[in-house]
Amino acid sequence: MPRSIATPEPDGADLTKLVGLKLGNYRLERIIGRGRMGIVYLAKDEALLRPTAIKILSWSVAEAKGQDPVQWFLAEARLVARINHPRVVQIYGAARHGDHCYIAMEYVVGSSAEALVAKAGRIAPDVATDMLLQAASALDAAHRSGVVHRDVKPANLLVGEDGVTKLGDFGMALGSAEVGAGNAHVRVGTPYYTAPEIWRGEPASPASDVYALGATYFHLLTGTPPFPGPDVASVEQAHLRAPVPDPRTLVPNLPESCAALVARALAKAPRERHASAQTLLWDGRRVLQELVAAPGAGAAPGYRPAARRPATPRAAARAPAERATGPLADVLGFRLRPFAGAVPADEGASVVEPLAAVRARVAEWARDDVTVLLLSGGPHSGCGALSRQAAAELSGERLAIALDAGADGEGRTCLQRLCRAAGVPEEASDEASLDALVARFTEEHHARGAPPVVVLDGVPATQAAPRALVRIVEAALWSRSFKLLLAAEPAVPEALARAGVSLRGDAFTLVAVPALDRAQIGAHVRGWIDAALAPRAPPILVSPDALLLLALRSEGALERVNRIAENMLWLAAAERRRTLSSWHAWAASDRERWSPAAPATLPRRPDRWPPTEVIDVIDACRRGAGLPPWPRGKP
């Protein structure tokens, strides 16, 4: 005979006749719910004059299956007391009054999500997704407090009249001690929302709560659980073996993003689901963003995005130019500091390949659907300068933040510095801070009509990627609330993959920044000089040997090219020369940028130049370039 799914009536019918009874400060007024462990009354707190939900233990010893009903009942109050979150029904206290053991809880004026579905048939996608977000936020707080709920379902989502959804009924929840003791193996919860591993007798975990919330989301969207059945056995087999159903078979016009979220949350293997309730929250936030932005869509109750301003076409902002100072300005006539960025910053200045192609790809990325762009190159490749310039140019149309991820942040993590730059107050934990950051970026996305851009320069290729960086990348990939540009060494993708970050699919792309060849270095140097000189300043010439030595010393790495080339100009200014020769390319520092205070300490040209050993190097460079050897015997 098939096992019935119906929840049995609690033992102790007398508990239904307690209207008017006073338990402590609470006067019972009417029954508002029944659960596995107790009957819930609406009561009036006669001390604080507020409505309160009173849950009275009704579980018998037989139903407790060997557990102490009172201790299990009180464990609910203790577990919820650990969780301080606005989307969790709060516990006011627990006590015994005569024969009655009760918990005083926050009273939510409204209905359960189950009642809303029963009344309307199903819930609109934007409203259902908003409920999912709030429930996922509550679950994340519970999991971070070491609590596994084990009974997530529509009946336990309490929806207030203002659209605020709260997660309640932690009567089946387990804390970390109970999970460690093996109690997580005991199957509880409602069969329609129970994860496959629980049916197999495996321990309850945050992943099983994610599954239950995914099944709840399916029910809200369609009006039916994902695996309905006439008895427990058929439901069990469906959870274990049946493919994840597509909710669009029941609601054809449902957006694909809703179906994709359901498919991930209901994956049979826990490792294939969202990695955490917070990840599910980010994914849901992205779905809601798409739903709200869709033509004709309205904001879900309780969800108040900032008014979206129509995008206005505008020219991209350019990186702020740095004015030239000292001998570079006074002697050579530069109006801008040369080689102070990735590419010439003036209008009309030529941008050489491969820099032009990289800049074009970054500009394309800012407009396309790819979330994470990794500019990868060797040391001094110029990835950092290119990424910082991209942030400056994008800041004219959206929020853009650039940080040096490898810099010493005075004891502050990259995440903490990012929160400060975005104007987000730090929360008690990194997870809470990151969620607040994602919420801030989501609001900014709605306000400006374009996702914010975060640029992280100098990302280290450590053996184990820093947790903060990993979480930032995961937040970008899952929430799609902001775009992330990483300027990093080639080994960084592998380090992120080892840390569990999936860099596959259409949300991630890698752009290599190759070294410049000799011809490109020459065009880059001349383009920068032409762009930075004052309009009436005499030209500055660069000898072929100077460019060959510059290419040799820099190895084509853009940042080293810029550093050596600027220092060549300091040497020329000290000599009041307007031609950059092999001496300047040989003597210029490749380790530091000289400044206006440097001329007194600059190296001085020897009386005879070049010496034999330098001629040998120049000759080798000339042979590589197909040029005749140095004319020996001439001064």
C-alpha cells in the first residue's frame, strides 16, 4: 500500500482549544498554523503591546522517534537565535508554562508562499524570483551560522503585505554539532522538496537546502512541485532518477533564465548545484535584473530599483593627461608627460598594433555579454596600464573602479578596498560585504543602464588564489551585476581554476597582450612623442640604433619600453639635445622613472662613444634587423 504524503495531525488535539489562555506575557487569540512539531497561535504581547506568534510544542514521544521532544523543540529557538538576519523570522524567547512548552516568535502579517500559490495558481516570475532572493539571503545567513534548515518549502516562506519574504520554521534544522554527530542522516522535511542525497541516506548539508529552495522556486513559478506523485515512493524515485523538469513545459512564456536557474539548483549531484546559497542569491539577482529590464516588466513587490535613466550617447572619456614638468617641458617643449600611460592620449595620435587590437577588444567587451575579461601578459607587458586606461575611458558612461590588487593595502584585503572605493560599508563578514557590494552594483546598473566595471591590476599568480579574489570573480560570474577586468600574469587562470572558479563558457574571455616587435616599438615611441609635444615645439628625432637598443633592453614589454623611453628623454634634456641616440638608449634606467629632481644625478656621456663592447651589441642588433654594421673607425 503506498505511503501517504499527507502530514499527520499532531497528537494532542486539546492544544487547539487554548484561545484566551495566557502564557507568560502572551494572550493567545487564534490558531494561525500547524507544523510538524507544534501549533502556532497569534497572541498579543500584553507587556510590549505587539502581535506575536506563539508556537506550542505538540510533538509526542512516539513522533520524536527516540528524540527528546522538548529538547528538540528548544533547539529550534537556540539555532535561530544564532542567526541575525532580517529575512529570518526572529525568536523573542522560549519558556515553559505549566504543561506547555512554547517559543515566542516574530509575527509576519501576510501569507505563506504556499497559500499564495494555492490562491493564484502560480506566482509571476519577477515576484517569485524576488521571493527566492530573500529566502536565499536568509539561508546564506543560516549556513554561515552553522545551521542547516532541512525543511525549505513554500509553506515556510512567509510573505508580508509589503512583499518582504522571511524564512521560518527551523523546527527540523540542525546546527554544526548535530550534523557532526550524525543526526543529519535522519531524513526529515517534505518529500516534494527533498534532495536526492537525503533520499540516499546521506547527511543534510547547505547543498540540500539549495536543492529544496530550487524545488520551491519551481513550485512558485509553475504552481506545482517539480516531481509531483501520488505517493512517497514515486516522488523519491523521481528525485533520484528523473531528469530535472523544465518549468517552461508548464509555463511556455517563462524566461529562459528562470529555467536555467532551476536546472542548476536541482542538479542531482550537490557539486553541480550552486556552490552556496549566496551563489544562488547572485544568480537569482541576475535573473531578476533581466526580468525587470524586459519590455513591459514591472518591479516585483518589495523590490524598488532606482529609476533607470535612459542612456545618452556620448564620447568615451579619455584618461586624464599628466602635464609635463621640469626640463621635459622647459627644454624639450613637452606639454604632456610622455610615456605616462599605455598609449598616446591625445586626439589623432596613432595607436600601434597589438595595442590597437587590445584596446578595441576591451571596448567591445564593455558592450558585450562577457562578464570577466582577463588581460594576460608577462612582467611589464603593459596589462596594468591598458586596464587602468580602460577604466578611465569607461568612467564617463558608468561607474568604473580601478585597484592595484597586488599592492599593500595597509592591512586591508582587496575586497575591503573595493567596498571602500564603491562606497559600501564593510559588514561583519567578507560574505556579507561582498553581497552588499553586489547589491550596490546592481542598483548602479539599473540607474545608469550599464553594468559597473571593476579593474583589478597586478593580480598575483599565487599557488592558491586569494580567497577574496576568488569570491570577487565568482560574484561577477554569477550575479552579472558588474564587469570584471583582470590584468594578470598568464598563470592566473590556472590558479583560479585550482581554487574552484569555472572559467569556461561565454562569461569569460582571455586576451593576451603580446610583446612589441622592433617596428611596433618605433611607431609607439614616435606616436607618443608627437602626441605629447607642444604644437610649435621643434621635432625630436630618434636614431635607428636607439630604437634597436630600446627593443633589446625592453624585450618588447610595454611598461619597460615606456620607462626606458621617458628616461632617454631626461638624458637628452640634460644635454639640451633633440636627438635620441644609442647613448641615451644604453644609459637610461629600466628600473625607475627619473623625475625633475634627477638631472644632477643622471649619468653623463663618456668622451668617446660608443666603446667597442657597445659597438658589438649594436652590430648584433643591426644584423637582426638586416642593417649594415656600425661604421667602425669613425668617432
